[in-house]
Amino acid sequence: MDKDANDPLFNDFDLEINEDVYAFLEKHIVKAIQDDESRKANFKEGMNIIKEVCYRMTEDEFYFIEGSKEIARQLFKAMKTNSTISSTDLVICLYEEENIDYIGILKMDYSTSFIHDIEHFDSKFKITIKKQDISLPGTGQKIQKCAFVKGNREVEGFDLIVLDNQINGKDLEDPIAQFFLKTFLNAELVMDNKVRTKILKKETENWIRTKAKEGEVAAEEVRQFINYAIREEEHVDIGEVSQKAFGNKQYLYEDYVSNMKDKGLVEEKFEVDKAWVERKLNKIRLKTESNIEVVLSYEDYNDRGKFEIISNGDGTRSIIIKNVVSIFEK
């Protein structure tokens, strides 16, 4: 899909799948679905070409190639809306997970690689290194944009899974950030418990750092309460947790709750995604302004016989590691 061309170059045949290609696609699919930035999404109301094409592709095996071409046409149109969107290869595949058929749409942005080239001059060999500008992303690399559409329209919960690493850190209304999700897929992200749990943890830390720069040492109290709640409780009540953390410091309570709402946590109480917590928060990482880092398990962090952070009364704190028998340089 050359952005400077008038049309994409279509494949008129199914891709030949040998063991290496199978492993290549499988690793990219699994990695993308398990990526922490992958999100469930639903198609918006009304006619949607991508949705209808994907449904038909899973119902009619003879439509797969033509359906793939139609998906490519729609992506190419979306790419043409902005000249900075890069050329790409597009892989469309049918796969099954937990007895549900999916259509995988993998935008394989090019990466640079190097290969050797061998030339023969008389009785001598000349070996050089050549740059390849249109290599597909290797299995150790991330795909920036992909989608996995449920083939069965009767399966409830969500319509598709979307991974778009370029959304993160960008203005959500930026055309580059949204061309894949909005212009191409015409879908909107779902706010589920995994996303809520992730936002709560991330934005709590961001809020604490902002307040610490303003001299609000008491703002850090909420970290311990949030860590406990998402690990030990089935549900989190943001208002209740922050009230416990800040007590009579009403201005901190109101600022924190308001900030969480601004970040998308409109509902103050929600169910914690325990699978995400176990996978992502098995370690606690602390870093001081002097670049000293401490990494420890959640259990050790809460064991006062091993670890403690104490206030010195002058606005500073001390980190104490207790009952150490031996120390090793790692």
C-alpha cells in the first residue's frame, strides 16, 4: 500500500502458509492482543463497511480474497486523508480463539533491516551490507496498528479489539492519532474494568507527582490506599479510598476525585481487573528525585519487618530496609 500510488496492490491468491509464516503471524497476533495498550471497541451505529465485510468473510469462505481487497481499499482511503501516514503492507487473516472466529487486520509498517550481498569477481568474493527499507516488522517488534474483528455478530460484549500504539500521548482529536480507529474502522473504544483499573493506577501516580512538585507531601498518602484496594479488594470506590487517604484535607480529596473524573473515571466505583493487576503490578518500583530506585514485591513493601518509609518531620522522608543479613552487588 504505497501512499504515493493511486491504488493498493492486491493479492489475488491466499497467502501460502508454511511453518515459518504461521509462527510469524501467530506471534504478532498473540503479542498484539496481549499488549497492555490493546482495547476492546464497538462499531458505531449505522452502516459500516468494515463490519459487514468481516462478517461476510467468516460466513462465506469464497469471499475471503474479495473481502480482504475491500478492507484494503477502505484503509487506503483513510491513509490518503493525511500525507504523513506511512506506506505499509496489510495482512488480513482469519483465525479462531475460544471457538470464536476473528478477522485480523494487521497494518505492517515497514522497518529497516540489513542483509549481506555476495558478488563474485573472477576468483574472488566481495561481501557487502545492504539496507532494506521495506522489511516487515520482526516478531520481536510491535505492530503499531491492528484490529481483530469478531466474525459472529451474535456474540455479545464487544465487536473488536484494537491496538493503536500511536494514540498514546497524542491529542485524541489529532487526525494521525485517530485515522485508524475513527476514519478507517469507524469504531469507539470501550471503557471496561481493565481500562478503569489501569487509568486509576497510572493517573493516581501522575497526580501524586504533580502535587509533590507543588509541595503537597500528604498527596502521597493515596498511593498506599490505592495499592491496597486494587490488590486486596474486588471493587474500588474512588471517593471512599481518597476520603480515607486525605481525612480532613478536603481540598486534596476534591482535587483528586475531580482529576480522576477528568481522566475518564466517571463512575467512582468499579470492579478491579485482577488479571491485569497480577500481570502488571507484581512489583512496586519507587524512584527518588536523586535517581535512587527501589524495586520490591508488594508483600515486602507492606512488611514493616523488612521495609518502611518514615517522615523526618522536615518535609523529607527516609527509606529503611530492615534486618539485612548480606548485601550483594548485582
